[in-house]
Amino acid sequence: MTQVYWKGKLWPWRKVSVSPLNSGLFYGENIFEAVPVYGRQALFLGDHLKRLKRGCDFLGWPSLPQAPFARAIQVFSKAMGAEGNFMIRFNLVQELDGQVNPRFFSGRPPTLFATTRPLRHDPREEAPCRGKVGVGSWTAADEKTQPNRFKISFYLTTRAVFRAHPEWDEILRLNRAGEVVDGGLSTPLWFDGKKVLIPPLSLGGLESVTRAKMMGLCGHLGIKVVERSWKVHDLFKKGELVFVGSGVGVMSPSSLLGRKINPANPLAALLWRRYRQWAGQKAGI
């Protein structure tokens, strides 16, 4: 049975309640962050909590200290026993003190809920995970249209695409010019044979903790990283497409729009090997 962390402990999900007068229900104002946990240790927790704080600052909410987040990880890790690898999702929502006028703003701290799910990858596997990739039908908005630190607006269109294409594991999101802006659930990288190209955040892609970590990792490996856009047809000409994110770790596509991709993808294998080593050292596994 799915359990939810709420008020300092785990509850069966049917026993968890939230007021119908809350910011998420009325205005779509809720913040969530997914954090991978390896060996009962959250990866890059401080970076994820900084992004949550920026979201709280934008909405005018008081931010929460690190302690309740660390407590949730500890409680879930203990409940899972020997299995210490999972994804924890933190959700913040604000109660509205009985008022739902769009011009009313509460100063109450947000309420924290947390749930877990399996990782989309296995940190014990030596090879990166693989998946089928499609192209989203919705045009991505740029950073001037909506803040790129909030996942909820990205998920609305991404989930609509996955409903229509349940066979896809990941999608590429494009802008009106047909340029790749982001992935649906993780960040796409394209290695053109000489350098790694990553879509600039100015195009409207999601600000991602793993994105920044992988850019740094490429630098340590001596691989040049350039923030520059590309188009889907470029991917069929040369190079290698890779996705990176908290959920997938590193994913090497098995197909793109139904066209099979050679499993011999050296960049994905290299990034996954070094990411496993790096993350494993931090988690003590």
C-alpha cells in the first residue's frame, strides 16, 4: 500500500487529508521536487532544496527548514529495510485560511507531503537504462512566458502526450522554430562527435539539478559542453542522444520516433559509469 509522509510520520494514503481550500486546488500553486535516494542517502539534497526555496520565494511562501525533508528520507529508508534505492517526491501546498479570493495571500508556511516510487533506473546496473523516445505535440513556452523552475506546467503537457503515446518512455519538447527545448521528464544532451550540446535554459527548458551536475561532469571528463539548440533531424545525421535526470540517471534511447538506435552509445556509457561512481561515493554504496 502506498504510504505518505505527513506530520512527521508515514500514513496509509487513504488516511491523509488536505483541506479543500488549498492553493494547489484553487490556483495550481503547489511545488514539488523529486530526489533520488541511493543507499538511503539523498543525492544533491541541498541543491534540490535550494530550488524549492526559490519556488517558495516566488510564491511568497515562508520556506521550510531542511529538517523535515531529511526526516522524511530517514523514515522512508527505515520502512523499506534493505532496499535503499528509491525516488522521493516532496510536495508543498499552502492552506488558504478559509479564503479563496485570488487577491488573498496567506503567510502560513506550506504543508509538506512526501511519497516514494521506484527509480526508473537501477544504480547497481553497469549499463545505462534504455527507452523509446518520441516528440511532443505541444509547443514549449520560453522563460519569459513562464518561470522555468516550476515543474507543474511542464507536466501538464507532458502527461497529455504520454496519454496519447503510452509506448514512449521519454519525449523531446520543441519550440515554434522546431528547436529542442527540453525533454518531458529529463534533460536531453546531443553529442555531435566533438562536443555536447545542451539546450539553453533561455529557450524555456526546466532548470534541473541533474542537468547542472552532468554539465560539470562533462567538464571534468574533458568534454566540451556548449549551450546551443538543435533540431530533431540533426539527431539522425550523426552523434548520440542522451537523457539525464533524477529519475533516469542516464538514459540511452533505444529508438527515436520509431527508428531504432544502435545500442553502442559511448557517451551514455561513460557518463553513467562516472555518475554511478560519483553518486555511489556520496551514498556509500
